[in-house]
Amino acid sequence: MTLILSVLLIILGLAFFSYWRFTTRKQSGSKYPTSLPSLPFIGSLLFMRNHKLPHVFFNSLQEKYGSLYSLKMGPHYMVIVNNHQHAKEVLLKKGKIFAGRPRTITTDILTRNGKDIAFGNYSPSWKFHRKLVHSALSMFGKGSLAIQNIICREAASMVETLINFQDNPIDMAPELTRAVTNVVCSLCFNSSYKRGDPEFESMLLYSQGIVDTVAKDSLVDIFPWLKIFPNKELDMLKKCVNLRDQLLLKNFSEHKEACSSDEVNDLMAALLNAKLKNQQFQEVGLTDDYLLMTVGDIFGAGVETTTTVLKWAIAYLLHYPEVQKKIQEELDTKIGFERQPVLSDRKSLPYLEATISEVLRIRPVSPLLIPHVALEDSSIAEYTIPKGTRVIINLWSLHHDEKEWKSPDTFDPGRFIDEHGNHVYSPSPSYLPFGAGIRVCLGEALAKMELFLFLSWILQRFTLETTDGTLPDLEGKWGVVLQVKKYTVKVKLRKVWQSAGIRA
Ligand code: PLO
């Protein structure tokens, strides 16, 4: 009994101490962002109960608190950034100061306590690690014929499969995912999956399990001590991470055996080679665990993000058939039916490129990015930001800012086309679909190549229609990536393609 009482007293004491620190901070003369109301121990949680998705809710709070405001997620002080000026100050101007990452229970499980790049905290070894991965990726990336061949091979296999599903309502997700997964598999491990491969099916399941449970501000991430209680979500995450580790380890040991040769055909071999040959690798303490977690990042990000964007793109094309028609007209006049699209066609297909840009604007893959942490006392505009503050960049607010975008909720690829009919990177500076600065997405170039080739191959051949007029839901499902809810499509071989008499 006395033990329980003293534990309670300690908890109460700690709660009041944190409340006191929080309130005295406001009186110290510096200017702090306006704060949501906050209570001891639970912080602002009580004032955040609502039905909206977090990015939409944080966007709507601007009306009351302005574009930069703070709140307490349990014990954690957080600042929410909702405009591009502040976002660029955090990501670019003060990128190094805000390059930290919070440690949470779920990301620690996924990444063996932050040994990866996306969720790992900033440090000299992190910097070295990221540089290595960056150069390994560019070895296989930009302008490389090899990568184009890989993507086109998968696009060809996908359209061939889709022909068999013609006119029946289908969920395109598994085929899109297999195509994207095989590109990443070829890059990372120099391997690929056939339809129905049990390892692929298991990967689909574990990856969804991870997306559903990791880094979504669940209670156990806010109050880590909750992990001592039974928790179904955490159990599921651990099971999924175990399955992922088995897959990674299998590839890892196969590569290690083959590593004696100097032949570097994939990313894993490139990283293993770097580890063997680069003295600095050992000096900064990068063990096999780091390597494994990074390949896990590239694989996971490569699959989940690109597949999600493709699903959003198709969902929007179903909602806006006139956009689909315009892309097809562009494809027909610029490419025709004698050959398939290649990367060098990107310049001559501005409307398709603009459509991809617009999809990334209206439904950013990661609407709140991954939280940043201030590594030292700093500021955003005139506001003081103490060391340790978690800074959330609300990309959703940037991409839906009415001061920057005309009718931001309307899907309009035309906004990314200039008066000469060229695709522009962005008509507004309030556009950062891949983030920016030190932690900018490593896969941007690869993602853009895949989105362009997969969509052009599909639309050259097929018209996508709704199933009995049922349109996909456009709200999305909250998680570490903003996923689309499941929907079905009718895939119709285009008349012009039929009469051209070409099949694949
Ligand atoms: C996706 C599920 C995989 O099984 C594991 C994984 C690894 C890296 C994560 C990715 C998931 C989701 C998207 C993330 C990516 C790292 C960078 C990327 C968070 C969880 C984004 C959008 O920032």
C-alpha cells in the first residue's frame, strides 16, 4: 500500500514539475508559439479529441492558434509548422539544428533502436551512413539505363497481367505492389518475385502490419511506460518486424557469401563492399545491424511510398476521367502505338508529369513528414524553440494553403503547366512532396522514374473505369504513410490499341 502511495506521489510530483516548467517557460520573456491548453501529465491530449485525420486537424487549428503553434503530446513539447516560410527555415536554413529524431517505442522496434537512416537520430556516424547510401543509390539511379530496363520489364509484366483481368472489377493494388517491389528487389538484392510467390504474399502482410502500427503517435509512443502492459498492436508490430528481419537476413547472408567477388550488382553488395573496404565504416561504429536496417528502410520506403502514390493517382483518374483522357491524347500524339514509353519521353509528356506533381501535392505520401527534433536551443521566425522540441512539418497545410494555391482541394494538373505548355516544378514555393534539406527523401529520382513509366505504360494501353460508378474514397487512412482505402477498377483495353492489333 505504501509502495503504491509513494509511486503515485512520485508520478504526481513529476507531473506538476513538468507543468511548472511548461508554464514558467511562457513567463521568461522570450516569445513562444501560442499553445493549445495543456494539463499536467496528459498535456493537450484532451483538447485533441476529434474525428479528423491528424494532418487535417492540425491544419484546421491554424484558425484559432495561427500558423505556428505548440501543444503537449503527453510529456512531449511539440511545435506544429503550417507554412512554407517556417518549414524552409526548419528544413533548410537551420537544417542541422533541427535534424534530430525522437526515439519512440515503435520506431525502436522497427529499426533496432534507431540504427537506420529515416528514424535514426543525427550524429556523425548517421551522416557518414547516409552519404554512403546516397552514393550507392546514385550508382544505380539517375539516368542509368539499367534502372529503366528494370522498370520497363516490370511494367511489361504488369500490363500483360492486366490484359487477363479486362472488364472485371479488380483491385489493382497487388499488381502495382508486385511491380514496384520487384524494382526495389532488383535494386537491393538483384532478385524478383513471380505472381503468387509465398514470400511476396508474406511481405505484403508484414509490411501492412508495420504501416498500421509504427510511428503514428499511438499511446505507447506518447507514454513509453505503457509498454509494460499487454498491447496487441505492439505484439503485431514485433511479429511483422520479425518476419521482415528473416527476409532481410536471408538476403544478407546470401550476399555475404558471394561478397568475396568484386562484382557489385545491387545495393546490398555495394554496401557490404563499402563496409569491407572502408576503414571509416568500422571507426564510426557501423555494424551489420546498421546495414541491415538501412536496407530495410530502402526496401520499405521503396515499396510503400511508390505503391501508395500509384494508387492515389489511379483513384484521382477515376474521379477525373477528363484528366485521364488528356494524358492519353498526349501519349497518342507524342508516342503513338508502335513503341512503349521510355524515360527520355518525360520532357514531351508535360501533362502526365504535371498530373504526377498534382497527385503528390493533393495527397502527400507523408503529410506530417517524420517528426524533427531541435538538437539545441533555437528559433523559428521570432519564436524561441527550446532544445528537445519536436517539430512537425505539416506538409498537408503547405500543399493546401489557400494563399498559395487556387482552390487547393480541386485536383488540377493544369496548375503545374506554364503558359508555354511546359511542366514546371511548382507554381508555388509551398510544395515539398519529398521534404527538403539534410533529411530530404533519398528515393526521389527513383520514385519519379517509376511513377512516370508505370502510369504511362498503363494509360497507353488501358482506360481505367469505376466499378458500377462507385468512386474511390479520397480521404485516406492515417498511418506512417497516408494510404488510400481499398477500391476496385475496371481495366479496359483501349479501342485504338485493339485496332492497332498490338498486345504487349
Ligand atoms: C513501410 C513499411 C515497411 O515494412 C517498413 C518501412 C520502412 C521505412 C519507412 C516506411 C515503412 C514508410 C515510409 C517511410 C519509410 C522511411 C521514409 C518514409 C517512413 C514504415 C517516409 C515517407 O518518410
